[in-house]
Amino acid sequence: MTRFLSVIPVDSARQILAGLARTMPEKTVTLEESLGYVLRSDIISDIDIPGFDRSVVDGYAVCAADTIGAGESIQAMLNLIGHVEMGDITSKAVIPGTCMYIPTGAFLPPGADAVVMVEYSEQIGDDVFISRPVAVGENIVRKGEDFSREIPALLAGTRITSREMGVLAACGMHDVPVSSKPTVAIISTGNEIVPVQNVPKSGQIRDVNTYLCAGFIQESGGIPIIMGIVRDDRQLLEQVLHRAVDEADIVLISGGSSKGERDMCADIIAGSGEMLVHGIALSPGKPTIIGKIKEKPVIGLPGHPASAYVVLYALVRDLIHVMTGEKPKKISVSGVLTAPVPSAKGREDYVRVVYQNDTITPVFGKSGLTNTLISSDGLLCIPASCEGYEKGTRVSFEPWSIA
């Protein structure tokens, strides 16, 4: 069914896009290449990590019961029976009343069930005086406590960062099963758009959205394909759009989604495939277009950068996640509003905010102002069921990024 400016809820738009999402094929990449990909299957270590009980501090391996009541005034005295060397696996056992010196990471000798930090001990000859008690298991890591051969270390749907690369290395994963990254073609339209290296003349603007979209696509797990700037010419746009559909899994058209039934972008999509949505109850971003050509999603973004970014954030990111199988961790930060935030019921509003000292301050800027994206810390989403928030309300927003 064709919809021209028949506004639908944001959740409905997400469902339509999810229905268009094609699961990306699985591929294998080397560990060195894996950064940014999404795991296709659970990862289980081929060994227990660590492979033995070990100390996490420099100190003395002891029987914890021997240290009960130990303090500065009345110290526990233990007989030193040896030293554990790094890389050695000793069969010599610690028995009650004895201890062995052990460095960080070394094998925990049989019989010992805790390690006393060297800071709380003093060696005099073959005797060690303990000035602080330890509990069973204190300062040691058990075999398989980090990762075991029975429980997945990483789950399918996890985006690989430097941290996951370290875990993959520990698990012996030189070849990593991942989802292929979806390719996203980016078309920038408008007679007023000029390349970034040009100095705009009166009435012209630089091509901001191509690079805004390209960066966002990479951050979200996709591969951008820049199709260039297309003037407001129907034949040219049709040619570039058809080429984009052939080359990419998703097509983004920046601009060309203004209000009106004669909108050229919407008309071309409808003529080449099927128009699904022309208008979403989203602010900013109401005139967003969703269609499909050759069963591939084609999304018309607003021309103003901040509006386009909100649509990317609210809709395109989820589409890429569905295609790659990524199960992202939703992170939010709470704070108290320093000003009221109005909203119209029935519309999902995204407000840029600044966070400082447990307070959240709205950044009310026009959608065409790119500076609001860098002068803010994230987006506060006001649900369609809500008519805004009063000053002093504690709310949560999603930060742009978490270090």
C-alpha cells in the first residue's frame, strides 16, 4: 500500500524495516581482521582459563584457617617451607602451620586455599608472621574461573571490540565466525549541494550528510558506499538509485523527502519498487521515506543534518543490527532536568541534551544546525505516550558513546 504523508508511529516504521532486513551471510575472518564485526556463533574456549589455581598477588600461600584472629598485636606465625617459581607446578603441599612464598600468577600449591599479601606479612628466617586474616579463596583465581570449556565466553550477536579480541585470543580463536557487514549506499541530492572541498557560493551548502551518514554506518557495523551528489534531475536520480540498489544492501537518499505528494524522491521509489512509508511520528525527522526496490530497503532522509542523524539513530541503526544479528547493550545515563521539555502526544521526540553533575540540560536548536550534535552528550527520547517532562524530573538519556 502506498502512503504519502500518512504519518505512522516510530515502532511501526521499525517493524517495517525489520521486515525488509535480510540476514547477512556468515563469513570467517582472522582475529586480526575481526574488529567491528558481529559474532555469528557462541565462542567457547578450547581450554580452561586459567588452566590451574593461581595467585593474583605476591605473598604467601596458606591455609586460611591458620590466619584466624591474626592482627598487628597478635600475629599468626607460620613455617616457610618453600617458594613457588613462575612456570613451575609444585607437588609440595601446604599443610596447617606452614606456608609457601608465591608470586602473582604462579601455581597455587596443593593444600593452600588462600594467599596472604606480602604487605601483611614479615619473614624472619624460616618463619612468616601474618598480621591480617584471609578468607578461603582470597587472592586466588580457581581453574576455569575466567573462562571454562563448558560455558560460552562470548555470545552470538556480540560486536567485537578490542576487549572481545583479547577474549578471542585467550580462547584460541584465530579464525572467527562473523556476519558479513551490510553495504549501505549513500546518495546526496539537491542542486544546492556542493563537494566539501568547494567554497559554497550564495545559496549553496557543502555535502555534510554524505559523511555524517558514512561515519554513522561504520559506527553501526555497516560499510558505506558513497554514490556522490545528484542534482534534482529525475532521470539522473533514477539512474543512480538503480545502480545503488544493485551495489548495496541498503540505500539512503539524503534530501528529497519534503512534504508533498509530488515529491520526486518518493515518486521515483514508488515507480521503481514500492512506497511503504512517507511520514513518521518522529521529531525531528517527520518527512522520512521508507520504500523497497528489489526487496531492498530504500530510506529517504531529511536534508537537515541533525534531523537526518536522529533518523539514523532511531531507525537505520536498528535495521543494521537486525541484518547482522547484533544484540547491542542498551546504555543509559540518568539525571535531573534543568528545564522543562515539551512534547506532543502521539509523536516520539528526540532531544539533544548536555549531562553534567547529575543534571540533564536540553539543547534546543534548529534541526539544520550541525553544532547541536557536538555540543550535546546524547539523545533524550520522549515516548509518543508522553506529553513531555517538567523541570526537576529524573529522566534517562542515551549517550552518544561510552569510552
